[in-house]
Amino acid sequence: MLSSELGSLLHLASPTLPIGGFSYSQGLESAISNGLINNAQQAKRWIEDHLEGVIANSEAVVWVYLYHAWRAKDVNQIAKWNTWFWASRETSEFRNETEQMGWSLFKLLQDLGWAEQNDLTIFESIKPITLPCVHAFVCSYKDIQVRNGLHIYLFAWLENQVISAMKAIPLGQVAGQKILIELSQTLPNLLEGIIEKSQADDFSLNTFSMQLSILSSRHENQYSRLFRS
């Protein structure tokens, strides 16, 4: 891997990236509040199920579609998959989350000069802009390989889930690190499966997760909250 690519990956994965990921738990806080998660083992199982059963069958595959659409500057495909992903967010909190983080990353790439004018013109035609759309663009613009870009996207999601569990259960630092290490080791094999799905003609995207949707809806009216989702 080139040092320039590694530097870009580390930048995108940094918790200091100012896009607000730390303020969202993606239903995890609601699951804790409803008594479904009380310890490290249950937290690991919840995060793993979410990653493999939901993210890997929809969001991650859409990220790959968007990456290739940006490489080809295919405006129709960019708009299609950006809109598809936004529409797949079942609750207002999930939609607000991807819009806010997508807009924040877009603002950052403008401020840092990570786009050409024709790229900005494409973004101006897309509303609302979702996080995977902007993240895939940044990886494409910086010539990050698709597997590496997707890997860092999933790792950032995974790390944020672990941090959320540490705050909300709460878990100790060591317990959180054990979950992060164990689940991050599953990412390479998961990535291969996601790439294969993105290349298959007969793969159907699947966002079905009834329990997660219900918990997210409940979180909208939860009495006391640490997180925005």
C-alpha cells in the first residue's frame, strides 16, 4: 500500500474526523434501554449481528456501487444509489443521521479541497446527500482501492458501536477493546463476501431488520438519551 493511501485511510478512520459519528448509536442505546444488552458478550453479539446481517447485505454493498459510480462519473448511478440508501433508512433518526454525517463530510471535503468543481456540481444535484455517497467519493477521489476504502468505512462504524456500548452499558476500556479486536478480525472475510455480492447479477439488497427498526422508533421518544439515534 502506498504511503499516501495509508495516510488517507488513517485520516478517514480517525475519531477526530469532524462528522459527528460519536453522537449516534444506531439503535444500540435503545437496545440497552430495553434490556436486550447488559454486558460485553451481549454487546458483541448485537454489534456482530448488525454488521453481518444488516450492513453487509445493504449499506456496504451500496457503498461499493457508489464507489464505482464515482470512478465512472456516472451521475445517474450516483443519484440512484444515494437515493436508494436514504429511502432504506426506516426511521427519522436513521435518515437524519446519514444526512447530517453526509453533509458534514461534504463540508469537510470542500474546506480541505478534496474535490474538483465538476465533482461539486454533481453533489449540488443530489439532495439529501448520504454518508456512504460522500465517503465513497472521497475514497475514489484519493485513489484508495475499493477494498481498503470499504474496510475503513466498516471499521469506523464498528469502532463507533463499541464506543457507544462502552458509554451506555457501560463497559470498561479493556472489554471494549476485546470486542473491537475480535470483530475487526472478521472484516477481511466479510469484505470479500460484500465485494462478491456487489458483482453478482442476481443479488438482492436486503435491509430487513424489524427489531432494529422498532428499537430506533422507540429511541425517538426515549426519556433519557446519550445519543441521537
